[in-house]
Amino acid sequence: MITLQVIWLLLIGILIIGYAILDGFDLGVGCWHLCAKKGKERSSFIHSIEPFWDGNEVWLLTGGGALFAAFPAVYATIFSGFYLPLMLILLGLIFRAVSIEYRNKVEDPRWVAAWDIAFSFGSMLPSLLFAVAVGNLLRGLQLDAKGDYTAGFLALLNPYSLVIGLVGFSMFALHGALYLAVKTGGETQYKARRWAAQAWRVYAVLFFVAAGWTASCYLRNGVVLPFVLATLAVVALGLIKAFNSKGDDLKAFLASCASIALVMLSVVAVLFPNLVIATNDPALSLTIFNSSSSLRTLSVMLVIALLGMPVVIGYTIFIHRIFKGKV
Amino acid sequence: MDAVWLARLQFALTVGFHYIFPPLSIGLAWMLFFYQTRFLKTGDPLFQQLSRFWMRMFAITFAVGVATGITMEFQFGTNWAAYSRFVGDIFGAPLAAEGVFAFFLESSFLAILIYGEKRVSRKVYWLSSLLVAVGATLSAFWIVVANSWQQTPAGYHLVNGRAELTSFWEAVFNPSTLPRYLHVITGALVVGTFFIIGVSALMLLKKRHVAFAERSLKSALIPFFLSILLVMGIGHGHAVQVAKTQPAKLAAFEGLWETRTGAPLVLFGIPNAKTEKTDWEISIPNGLSLMVGMSKDTKVQGLKDFPKEDRPPLLTTFFSFHAMVYLGGWFALLATMGLFLWWRGTVTQNRLFLSCAALTIPLPFIANEVGWIAAEVGRQPWVVYNLMRTKDAVSASVSAGEILASIILFSLIYTLLFGVWVYLLGRQFDKGPQPLEEEVRS
């Protein structure tokens, strides 16, 4: 049972990391969209993610479904506790999706400009808020005996979580700029590299602030694993810089994928074995052991995952091969 | 206003809005596959033209469907935390399976269908049209599984204050899954096939893109006729199942108060909860008993058998169910009329038929919506039939004010999206199909 619970933590981790890496570049492209020149450059931004965003968003849907299935109590507490932020994330994702598909349907500059704004804000809002939510999980929440969050919306906007929010935002912006450097050519490609270099500096500073703050206040269970993972993340961060300076865009982007995965794994390591920490009473915390589904459900779901996930990875590679190359 | 009521309103609004789009995507996806298959077989560029034109309508629709769909999955947790804790052991698995088995398939090949025509061979393109249709149809399966388990829970036992899985297959194929799934899919086919007929009819009435519209209209007549026959046949089977598994719901559908043999089929009436009678009733004697059990001696349970607090809201359930049935009848009439005129060779000129068809464009959407309303309101006051009441299912940590604020926000956005969707469909209508491509691409 314990093995299954840990496996499911890792599987959900993979889904959420997959989402952050894949939709991360969509969101990141959106963060830069308004900085691009009107006309061709903005259109090329949209074209660079057009065939992918929908499949990428499915990682989030599947991750949400898997969390619901494997750790229903955690799903219930987090989703109801973060009600308003999630509504705003949904709002962003809705606008983002529709903008990508509708922007190029009408050739009226006002139409295009309106969807450009919707696309960009629709990407920035989730980039920021997802990370604010992660900040609150690291910090812990005030829970009652049923596991319901009790401190209200404003308490979610605490300084620590806002800093984590900015870490996430700059991480996605960096990731998106690196992706653009891979997928575009000419002047736009140089511009994207410069953006990546700027985003890298901001992200690096925020990363160390957040790591220091987390290490001094919120490191509750074990130090070694979070420390190792964070160190590896720093190495990945260095590689991003090195490849970006050399103009090796694909490797810089892959290093960024690794850095996102490592940062998120270190979040899991900081929390483990908790998923939601109750600040008012540790006994109320939701761990992977006290909040999981039954043995049978976890087993059935494992079969589903083992059957399905290889095929999913196959689709993802297939689509990227068909739409490979610069836009 | 109380939080339970607002949470229900939010769910109804978001699912009701979302449900405008997937039936049309599912129906159109199968028509696209049909056109692609004909094109691959015959090489007739007209099928390519049909496929490309309806593909653009499909893409416009699909985008809103995806965008509004994600709200649904989040909402179980955001608004129904107590429910999520109670059913998560069972209810989450189909949602995850939907992602793994259906959405990934659908979204990957959709990219090829929309953006990849020039990048893949004709066969791969044809295959993509098939896989998108299969993916869309599978996603409907898993979500109907989840919803059917709320209607007729199976394969579980109650331990640790929650429902835990005892048999995955019993939970997946619970008594209402198959009838409901087939009814939903055929309902989607009705929407998709009729959308093509209705829009083509409107083109013909306005004398726009006439040659294209004539072929387009004819191409969807037989699929529409078959879909409507199937949806009605399966719908009947589904009602018989409801009579067995959710008798209170059936009694509310039909406005039946007394448990009796020779139960009448109410054609019209207004159920009155105070007097426990149906006012202004016009009915066929023995009709309901015949429908349910093929014999007038079949006993059908009436509402009075159930305590008042266990009865579904009567007016909504009764009228939405009847509206669905009458709309189905109207579609069957229209389909028959279309086929008859086709046989006479006048279907594309007959102004009465074309006008009826054009005016009917919104009705299949409405039929699908009222069908869902009947199914979901008819389940009340239960969120899981006979296990958990809706009022016990909400999130304790979400206040009424927060829900109200997000309802207002989402209503504004959804109104905007709906307007944009209609506007873009209208533009596509005006633009019409691309000219025929004579040379055959390989």
C-alpha cells in the first residue's frame, strides 16, 4: 500500500511536471507576446504553439483527474481552499485557448489587438497564480478537522507565496523565451535569446531568495533530498546560461526543461510525506498516507497509467516531429 | 442567497454552457471522417471541399469546447469538496482515464486535422480524422461513466465514511452507463448532422454557394435520419432502465402520482406539488405502462410512493423531459420530410422544408440541453442517488459571496464567448467554401 501511495505521488508529480514543462512554454510565449512587434512577429508566436497547446493542457486535466482519483482528500482541500485563484486561472486558460484559435480568424487590426491582449494576460495570470498556489502549499494552510481550509482568500496573498509566484512567473517567461529562440528565425530569434538572458537574471535572483527563505522557514522534514535536488536545479540553471550565451537554443531549452523538473521535485521533497500541511495542528496535515484512495483504486489506476502513459508520450513525440522546425 | 443553491447554479451554468459545444464537435467529427473516407475512396474534390468547410466550423466550435471543459473538472473540487472526499475513490478514476485514453488522442490528432493538412499524407490525414472522432467519442464515454455512477451507483461499499471501489467494471458499467452513453452519443450525432442540414438550408434560402450547399445538405440527410431513429430507440430503452433504477425520476418525467397498472402517458399537463395531481392533463390511457413493460398491466411507481423530501423538483424535470421528447418528434418528422423530398428530387428547392430546417438550427442544441436538465434535475435531491444529498456535498470553505462573484464573472465571459462563436460561424458562412481543387494532391 505504501509503495502504491509513493508511486502515485510520483505519477502525479510526472503529470504536473509534464504540464509545467509543456504548457510552460505556451504560457511563457504568452508572457512575451505583447513585447513582440505587431503583425508577422506576433503571428509567428501564435503559430509556434498553435498545434501543441491543446495537447499540453491535457497534462493538467489528467494531473487533476489523477489527483482526484489517487488523493481525493487533497484534491478537495486544495481546490476548494484555492477557490478564487483557481477561478482566475480558469479565466486565464479560457482566454488563452480561445485567443490562440480565434486571433487569426478575422483580419481586422482591432480584432487581432484585442485577442493579443487576451492571450497575453490569459497566459500571465496562470503563470503567476499556479506558483502562488505552490507557495501556499510550501508554507502550509490553516485547516479544520474535516480538512477544509479556513483562513480565507486574502491570507493566500502572503509575501512568501507572492515571491514564489514571481519565481514561477519568471521561470515560465524564461522557458517561453528559450522556446521561441528554438522555434523562430532571424531577428525574432535574436530577440528571444536576449529576452531569455534578461529573464534568466531575474529568475536566478528570485530563485536564490526563494530557496533561502524556504530553507530557513519551511524545511520541516529532512534536509538532504531537497538540498540535493535544489543543487541540481542550480546546475541546470548554469547550463541554461551557458547554452544561451553560446546560442545553442535547443540545449538551453532542454536545460530549462530539466531545471523546471528539478525545481518541482524539490518542492515535492520539501513537502514529503505531506501534500497539504496544516499550520495550526500538524496532526491535521494531509499526507500521501492518510489521504489516499483505497488499495484497489490505486491498483486499477496504476494499470490505466501503465497502459495509457507510454501511448501518450508516443503521441507527444509524434506531434512534435510532424510540426518540427521553425515557424 | 445560500451557498448550496449558488454552487448548483454555478455548476448548471458552466456545464450548460460547455454542453453546447461537445455534441456539435462529436457529430461534426464523424461527418468529417465520412467526407474524408469518401474523398480517399473516390478522389472527388467535392468531398475535400465539404471536409474543409465543415472542418473550419468544427475548429471554431472545438476551441470553446476545450476552453470551457477544464472548468468542469476543477469544479468538483472547488465547489463540491465534501462530494469529492466521499466519491473520490470511485469518481476520480474515470476522469483520469478520460485524460489518458481520450483527450490526449483527440488533441494530438486534432492538431494534424486543423494545422497539418500540408504536412502529412492523405492517408495519415484520413486516419487523423478517424482518431479525432474516436477520441471525442471516448471522452464522452468516461464522463458519462462518472455521471452515471452518480445516477445508479454500483461496484462500491461504504467504509471509512466514503464510497470505496469493490469492482472497477461494475462501477464503470453500472446499470445506466450504456443506455445513457449511447443516448448521449446519438444525441450528438443528431446535433452534428442537423447542423450541416440547417446551415446548408440557410445557404440555399439566401442563394449563397448554391452548388456546394445542395451537395452538403444531401450528404447529411441519411446520417441525420439514422441518428434520430437511433436516439429515439435508445432513449426509449433508457427510459425503461430509469423506471427500474430511478423510479422517482421517471415518475417526475411523466407526471405520475399514483403507483398503478395501466398508467397513462401524459402528453401535456402541469404537475401540481400542492394538490399532488397533474393539472390540465391530456394523456393516453395505459400509455406509460405499455412503454415501460409492453403491457398495460405493468405497474409503474408514482411520486406518492416517495417521501416529499426525496422527490425531484417537479416542474423542471417534467417540462425539460417533455420538451426533449417533443423536439425529438419534430426532428423525426423533419428527417422523414427531407428524405421524401429527396426521393421526389425537390429537397433543395422546397422552400417550406428549407425554412423549417433553417429555423430548426438551434433546436437540436436545446434538445440536448433539456435532456441533460431532465437527467440531472431528475436525480435531485441526491448528488449520488440514495447515498448523498446535494446539500451535504458542497465545499465548506467557499462562501456564497465568492461563488456569486465568480458566477457573475463567468456569465460575462461566457456571454462574450457565445457571441464571438456565433459571429465567427457567421463569417465562415459568408465566406463559404474554398473553390474546388482540381488536381489531386498526394
